Amino acid sequence: MSPSTVAPSPSDVVLVGGLRTPFSRFGGALRTTPSIDLAAHVLRAVLERCDIPADRVDDVFLGFTMPSEYAFDGSIPARTAMLRAGLPDTVRSLTIDRACCSAATAVQLGAKAIKLGEAGVMLAGGAENMGRSSFLMSADNRWGHRRGAQSLKDPIDSPGADIGGKPVAVDAGEVAVEHGIDREQQDAWALRSQERYRRAHADGFFHDEIVSMPYRGKGKEEFLAEDEEPRGGVTLEALAKLPTVYGSPTVTPGNAPGLSTGGCAVALARRSVAEELGLPVLGTIRGWASIARAPRDIAVAPAPALQGAVSSAGWHLDDLDVIEINEAFAAVPLVSAHLLADGDIERRGKLLDRTNVNGGAVALGHPTGASGARLVLTAARELARRGGGRAVAAICGGLGQADAVAVSVP
């Protein structure tokens, strides 16, 4: 397939570049690092790597999805992070919480602001440290507790069930089975994700995507330079032995990502401003889409969002060279591709061949506030590695919602 043939325009929204921290596992090296510090670190790194003058940044849009984690560091995490990153206090900020979609939403809102002429340079992304989330007591305790046992709520336990539904792992598994995607297919996709990640890592693909993250080690400052989540020695036989979680019919710890820690930020600019400042251009944002479905349809949601972004860009689904669909569970890309292919097995296979070609969240992790930006960055970098093309990155989140972003290179 050929790259986009649309002639460059001064009003284009261009992707200047981006970086992410290594993604740390639950209880791993970054377990005590605040999400605000993760975000501040990648913001500083992107400014430096892309040589962006801090005083030319108009807005910083960041996703954070665990208020019980960042509340100890302030109630306005995007503002706090950008100030810690050294950005001028005249820069506007916005904290976004659309669950796992948050950083993709940040990219979309940044692109819209540039298109509307409200900004020339934007930083967008997000961060998360899910394992640092605090246990919660009832708000009634503010007014006094006279007697009886106290209870605590764990905000990372059974996500999705606290609005009267089922845990998202149950929803994803049930919907997958309804579309003919069984446990074996999900385990096979999980193995593929691990293998693709290992191959990409060995080829050095992620080297320029990651900025090392300092943390407090054994009495001294140390640096995490690589993702901690990927597992070695994964086999289909080992995956098949794992029990399902929360009573899901198919979802296990092996075909789902862990509770991850990490941050990611990308820089967007109006093409005319990028040229004025001499900024590098990695790709062009060509379109985007946001959708919402029934809360249980998280495995379904990326499909209409992806199709919407393709239409927004003026493309066709078969024009795509690269597809990124977040592996909130292995079921998600499988169900989404099934729907995009209208159930055609051969077409579904061709779509999946182009999906998550460097592995996905099952292997490298899924810090919920950061993953949406990571997908856009990874997709653009893969296109650049190939010498150009078209891609869409899609992610589900927020109980049946999904966002997608279309990008072309050059």
C-alpha cells in the first residue's frame, strides 16, 4: 500500500514526536513513583528530544484515570505535572479521565485545538501508576464514626463492577464468546503479542520510543530502561493452564495485561509552526473518531471507532498499512477485527496480520492513562520504519467507549 497522497498543507496537524517511560509491572521498580512524576518526566524529555521551546507550547492535555492515586500529590495532576516539567505557568492544562481512552482523547483534543487555530504546539499524553492507588474509606467518615467495623474499598478491584455491572474481564470474555472468539484463540493472540514484542525488542524498535525513568533503588537512585511486563518462556500449553479471573469465561492473567505503571507524551503542532521552529515531523494526524456503546461492549467498541477514523481521514479500511488496537484483553483486537471484517474469516486474518505488529499491551503493559498516546506513537514509528503509509490506532475504555486516531507518514 502507498502512503497518503494528500499534499502537505500549512494547516495540517503534525506529530512532531513522542516518548514513553518503560512500562513497569505491578509492584515493580516504579511501584512508588507518582503518576504525576512519570508525566513530568516524559514531558521534559519530549521537549528536549524534539527541541521544542517551552514558551511556544500552548496547552498540555494529559490523561490520569486513578484519582485515588494522584490525589495525594494534588487534585489537578496535568497542571502539576507540566509545572514540574518546567513549562511556563502561562501554559494551559487539562486533566482528562475517559478511562483507558484518556491519552487518545488528549491527542484528539490537541489536534482539534490546532485545527481550530487555538494552539500552535500541544503536548498530549498521560500517565498511570495503578499499583499506587490508595485504599478508600467511606466519605461518611468525615462526619464521624461512632461504632462498628470500618471497611475499605480497593479501587483497582473488579473494575467495571462498581456501577452495577460485571467486571470488565467478564464482559470482554462473554462478548468474545458471543462472536465466536474462544479461549484458545485469545491465548494464541496473547502468545503472538509476546513473540512480536520480543522480536521488535531484539530489533531495537522500541529503543527510540523509550526514555529511561529514575527511581529509588536500594539506597540510591537507579534507572529503569526497559519494559518489565514482557514474559519469557510463554507457551500455549502454559497459557492454557492458567485459571480465568473474576469468573470470566475466557480472560486469564496470561491473555490480559497486568496493572501497569508508565507515562507517555507526544508533541503536536500546526505544520506552519513546526516549519517555523524547525521541528521534526514524524507524521500527520489525518482524522479521528470517538464512539460509545453499551458498557459491556468494550471488546466491540474499537471497531466502530477505527472505522470512524478511517472515514474521517477519507480512507478505506483496506488502505491501512498498520493497525493498533489496544489489548485491554486479547479478546479486544480479535473481536474488533471480526466485526470490521463483517465476519469474513479471510478478511479478518488480513486485518489481524497488520494489527499490533510489534506486540501489544498483553506483552508490554497497559498503564491506563498513557496507552492511548503510546498506540499513536508506536503506529507512526512503525510507518516511518517502513518508509511511509497509513495507520489507525484505536483503544476502548470507560465502559463501552472508544477513541481512534488516523496518522500518515510522510
